[in-house]
Amino acid sequence: MNQVCRTSGTPFDREELAELVAKVAVGDHDAYQQVYRALAGPVFGLVRRVLRDPAQSEEVAQDVMLDVWRRAAQYRPERGGVVPWVMTMAHHRAVDRVRLVQNTVQREERAAAQAHTTAFDQVAEQVEDRLDRERVRHCLQALSDLQRQSLTLAYYRGLTYQEVADMLDAPLSTVKTRMRDGLIRLRDCLGVEP
């Protein structure tokens, strides 16, 4: 693409575009408007082909056209025409955006995978806790009534030895003995090492 059309429909040639960019380099707003009108469409088209997303394409094309304003002083006509210079900037910006999007997606996928692993660990922990509770219930059923009642009142309701003895209408020494014996039987039933 060596020629770009003016708004009037007549094309700019290579030298005219180079002269306009030289004027842009010294801050000529009118020259920039002409360059913008001539190149914004082709820049958007190139970026759109790379990105495919219209909204991102518009954003990147605007960034490229701002770069033309900012970097006009860096343009060297001996290295090539304005159109290839601008289109190279556009292509680089579009490829950079693709890489950025890919990196973002990969980072989000890694975060989701880590979150999923955590959720799996929580489920496994809940299952393990439930199995432990079932084993304790099963082992409690193997105790005598006085042992089971004493341990339940002390460990699940938080009562003291004396309060347990009062509730069960049993001597304190009997309750203490039954609780000690019950804990030993629970330990053996659950397979816990002393």
C-alpha cells in the first residue's frame, strides 16, 4: 500500500505523507488530522485482522494513531514510507495485545485450577471429618450407658465431673472411673496409640 486516500478521495503519495509526518513532528495539528484521516482506516483494518475483536481493535488502533503523533519525530523517510512505518507499529501493537490476552487467560486458568484444588481439599477434609464423627459415634455405642452418658455430658455439653455426677445421680468417684474406663475403650476402638 503506497498510497492512502485523502478525505476528498484523491490519494496521498509517499512524499506528501512524509511531509505531513514531518509537520506532525513539530506539533502541526492540521497535518496530524490529515495523517489520521488517511491512515486510521487502514490501521484499524490491519489490527482487526489480527485481533478479531472490534472493541479491542478500536482501542489498539487509537493507541497506534497516538503513537504516530508522539513518535513522528522518529520517522526516517530514508528507511521507508510512512504507511509501512505506521502499519509496522500497528502490527506490533496488535501482536502485543494478543500476547497480553493469552497471558491473562493462562493466568486466570492457573488461578482457577488452584482454586479448584482448594475446593477439592475442602471436600476431602469434610468427608474425612464426617467419617471420624461416624467412627466416634460407633465406638460410643460400644460403651456402657453410664460411660457413654458421662463422656457425652462432659465432652459434648462441657459439664464438670461434679455436674455430670449430679445429673446422673451417681457418686463423683464412680463418674470419674466410668469416664476413665470409657476413654480407654474409645481409644482402643478408634485405634489411637496411648
